[in-house]
Amino acid sequence: MGAGKTTIGHALAKELGCRFYDLDWYIEMRFRKKIPEIFQERGEEGFREIEHNMLHEVAEFENIVLSCGGGTPCFYDNMEYMNSICTTIYLKASPEVLAAHLKMGKVIRPLIQGKSPEELTTFIRESLKEREPFYLKAKYILDIDLLETREKVGESVRLLREKTGI
């Protein structure tokens, strides 16, 4: 959450002449419900099953850039599956950069709503501790700085393409 997956994904897809998909948006479109509604109705386990199935569905599409939710790599065999069929990239950022991105963002995120800056940074640090072992299985890791300008987004895309050869 807050690494810039959607921002960099859009920019990369545009540069490559591909379509961009965000897995959460795709799930919302297919189920005609927002992610929090699905969580509420089916619980996390139910949502993760849907997410797993939709990941496999979207993976059948050709010439796309896909942004996954922060939890996607951490459930089922999702990370191993993604590594077996595509180029995977972990956009790595410090808790401070992630917190700054979340503050700049326009999306309301229930998990962080109402948290003070200190609580937000602590929450991010704890989430990374749990999730990073999965993220580090990605084929490539790109360290991300604060993405507050188009130039910085463009530079990140350039570095990503240079590093991965895509």
C-alpha cells in the first residue's frame, strides 16, 4: 500500500503500449462491489480466494501490466505463480516514503483511516515485516523514492526498464 504500484504501472504500460490492470479494480468490476464490501460479506479468506482466482484469470490476458494488491503475493501460491508466468517487480520503499505516498494519495483506505503519522509509520513497518518475505521473492526489486512529481515517476519507470530489460 502506497508504493506507487498503480502510478508506476500506468506509466510503464503507457510507455510499453500495453493495457494496465489493477487487480483490485478488476475484482470490483467483475463482482460489481467494492473490496471492503467483499471483505465484509465473505471475510478475508473469501476475498483471498476471489483474488487468487481473478489473478489467474487476468494472467491469461496478453501484453498487460498488472498491479496487485499488497496482500496478493502473501496468499496461496500467488507469488510462485506470478514468478512462473511473468516478470515480477517489488517496488521497495521505506516506511517513511510509503507513509508520505499515502498522505498524498486521494484514495480512502480503511486500514489506515484515523491513524496519526506515528501510528501510520508503525502500521507500515509491522505490515512490511509480515509481507516482505513474500515480496522479496519477486524477480526484480526496485527501490522507490518519493514519487511526488511526473519526473520522478518517469525516472522510476526508466530505472525499472533498465533493470528488467522490458
